[in-house]
Amino acid sequence: MKDLTIIVPTFSNVGGLKYLVNYFKDKECRLIVVDNKPDHDKKNLLRMTHFKTPPLYLPQNRNIGFAAAVNHGVRHVISKWILILNDDIEFKDERAVAELLEEVRRVNLDALSPILVNPDGRIENYGYRVLPYGKVELVLDQNDKKLDGLTAACLIMKTKVFNDLKGFDQSFFAYLEDVDLFLRFKKKGYKMGISHFEVKHNHMTTSSKMGNFKARQDMVNWWRLSMKHRDYFLLDFNFLVERLRNLSGYLKATFK
């Protein structure tokens, strides 16, 4: 896996980061950790752990968000492939990442995601479709190949493809940055797919502790996404209804 670099943005999920450090410490791929809330515990974790391939720790002086953190990490990549990874992902076996890399090469794709499984064992999705009135429809049928995008929680992609797309749009501080990326990805004619491997996704480990943060990001970013991709979205009554639902979710999260 020498031609693979792992990019892990992190904020406050120290337990998840410890798991990933222990998982990758004896692997030949390089680990890059972009820390949006640096502290001695995380710094010492990287410094004191013996890695087969030396990692790179990139502490930030402020929270720059998920999109900017990934972009910052990719600037230090020289490998052919990158694996963008949330710090709330767990792998089922030691060869999971190696097998994911082998699969994306074998089927000749530009991007591949494993099957995300929630802690209770339910399948999170097999990718998603973006509806023209501004809503993500999760694909729950493994045989459904009509995809508009993949979740960036665990996403392997060719480095040159990510760079050709100029990475994530950093105006999406967090959430929907992957939707924007894959709308551009499809327009360029790149190929994506879902692996048959499963990984555990401890969903919203960080954002669940941040009050109305996610609801606010959803509310703002759907407008941002629709203005950026005006040829894709229909700004009609159904679109307005979805935006009012975003607003309602934000108000509920704020005043609960």
C-alpha cells in the first residue's frame, strides 16, 4: 500500500483517532492527520506511536472545517491514491484497506467507497442520488447502480482526480462538500462505485455534541449547493419546501 495515503481530519474524537493510529501503525501506507483542535494528547499519540511508515501531523491554529482540512492534507500527498477517512470509522479486519485498494484498481474506477454500516448493524447506504429539489436520497439497494455520489466518510480516490477537481470547495465548511465534489466528478465523466467490503461508521460522533452545528450547516450549504449548480436544481415549490424543512430543523436544534 505504498501508493496510498490516508487523510484523517480530526477535532475532538480522540478515541476514534487512537483506534485509527493503532490500525495504521504497522501498515506501509502513510497517515496524515489534520488536527482542527490540537492538544498534547493527540500530538503525543502520533509522536509516541511507532509507525512502519512515518506519519504527518498537521495541527491547525483554528477549526478550518472538514473540507479545508482534507485539502490541506492532500497538498502533502505524493502517492497515486488517497483514502479520505472520518475519525469515526472502524475496520472489520486488518486487510480491509489493502483489499479496498486492490478492488478499486481491479474494477478500474476513479473513486470507491465501502459499504457503511451503523453501530446497530444497519446498512447506512450504497451511495446516494441528488434530487433536483435539493435533497439527498440514500441508495439502499446494493444492485442499484444509478449513483450521483459517495459518502466521504471513507472514500478512496485517485489523487490526480481529486486535484483535477481542485478538491473540496472550502466554502462548504462541513457537510454536503462531498455532494458538491461528486456533482463535479460526474460532469467530468469520472467513474465511481461501491465496494462489497463493509466498515463500521460511528455516525456523528463529533457533531452530535455540537448543538445546532449540523442543522445550521445543512441549512446554509443547500442554498450554496443550489446556487453553484443552477443547471442541476429546480428552484420550484418543492425546493422551497425542503429549505423550510432545513430552517425548521435548525430552529428545533437551537431552541430544544
